[in-house]
Amino acid sequence: MTSRRWTALILFAALTLVYAVAIPREALHPEHQPVTMTPADVGLDYENITLQPADRPLELAAWWMPAAPDRAIATLVFSHGGGSNRHSQFFNALNFYRAMVERGVSVLALDLRNHGASEFDGEGLGFGATEKHDARAAIDWARVKSPGQPLFAMGISMGGATLIQAAGDGAPLDGLILLDPLLDTHSTFTRGAWTSTGLPPGLFLPAAWAATTFWGLPGGSEQAYDKALSLQLPTLLIQDPGDPVTVAEHARSLAAANPSIELWEAPTVAPDHPELPWRERWGTHVIAYTLFPEQTLDTIMDYINRVSP
């Protein structure tokens, strides 16, 4: 073999190593976002809660925000997106919690492992494969805290994938609400890498393959889309039609394939909307409540009232 071929082989091996190790590791360990706000900042009473998942000895931080006893109609567990935390300013979470409590829905919002004030295990994002244990701990706690009340869970982005995984494992829920959930692991990984770097998503396909092959991300029949196909749980799927991170067609095909899932597509957002510049390439991802609060709340409350046992 000539020296030129050896050089090419070494370069190829080095690039493969970068794709298989460096890029997935960087993508799965986003910058930590500390908890800097509380429900008190929007005038909401709350209690600090500590949860423990069943799979490992971690402490998870959460807020319990109860509705007034004479108005309480349901309980909602909230799961944030990857790289965020329970006050998720990207979603306008604190105002959402207040709106739900005012409508009689108590809320339990947790920081998933490796996020916010919860403990870190050093393993990074699991796209729901590991975080499902955190969601299950929150769901079990809420079920005990509010016996006899309908129990729902809502997840945005990776939080949606997390709840699909938890529900697929038998979490005791009466219904599921998903907002721009991560359904297809490879597609979301490559698009998420694009939002962070600006490089074409196709360049990250080898890294996405490595992430599911070597780094434990759910792929194939284990990813959220495939898990959701067999869910027999009333599910409201809210999808932004122009979301640059999650593909709207995945949400549409999932709702068409599973009669338990009803799809609401949020209104289309004008490309020059003043809310978009600060979001940069993340664009309209999980923006529905921020831009269309009343429509989003009405859709969620109509769903809760219809499917509550």
C-alpha cells in the first residue's frame, strides 16, 4: 500500500473517530442551564419536591404547584426539553404553569437528570431512554399525591420522547400531551446538530448512527416514534408545521397510524415574526404556547375535559 493510501486511511479513521466519539459526546452534553427563576416569580404558590428514579441513586428536583382544592379537576406532570430545565423560558413554562393552575390543574414540574437542579450522572442526554425513569418517578409521586384525580403528563421536545418511553413501559397515566416531541432519533439528532452549528444536517448522519449504535440513544423499534405507534393511551399531539427540529410529517403519519393520537397543528408562524430572531436556528420549535397561548390552552383543556375518566 502506498504512503498516500496509508495517509488517506489514517485520515478516514480519524474522521470516523471524530464522528463516533467527539460529535455525539458534544451534542449529548449541552451547556448546563441553571434554575434561576421559581413559580413565585409569576405569583404562584409552590413546594420544592425531591424525587428518586428507580434505575439509579439520583436526586431529582421538582416543583409541586397545587390548584385550589375547590377547583382542582386534574393533575399534570410536566417534562421539559433537552438542555433546558423546569422553568424553560424557551417555552414560557412559568406562565403556562400559572395558567393551568388557574384552570384547576395541579402541576408537578421536574428537572430531568443532568438538567437544572437535579443530580448529574455524567451520561448526558438519553433522548428519553434514561430520562423515562425520572418521568416515572414524577408520575408515581403525583398519582399518590392526588388520588382519584385524572393524571396527565405533558412533554415538550425531548420531554415528549421521555413521556412516550415512560408510557410505553406502563406509567399509570390517563392521558398524554406532546408538544413538538422528538419522534425520530436520527432526524432529530442531525437537525439539532444543525441548529447548534449551522452545518448541513446530512453531515451529521454518521454521528447520529454512532449515537444510537454506541452511545445508547434509542434507535429503530426503540425510538419514540415506534413506541408511540402501539400506545393505547389518549394522546394530544401538538405540532408546529414549520418546526426546524422535529419534522411535522412524522407527527402527521403517527397520528394517522394510531387512532389513540389526535393531532393539532399550531398556526403557521410568519418568518419575520419578532419572536424568532433571538431563537436563532431553533425557530418555531416549541413556540405554540408562547405565540398562541389562548388557542393552545383551549386545545389542552378541551382534551383534558373530554378524556378525563
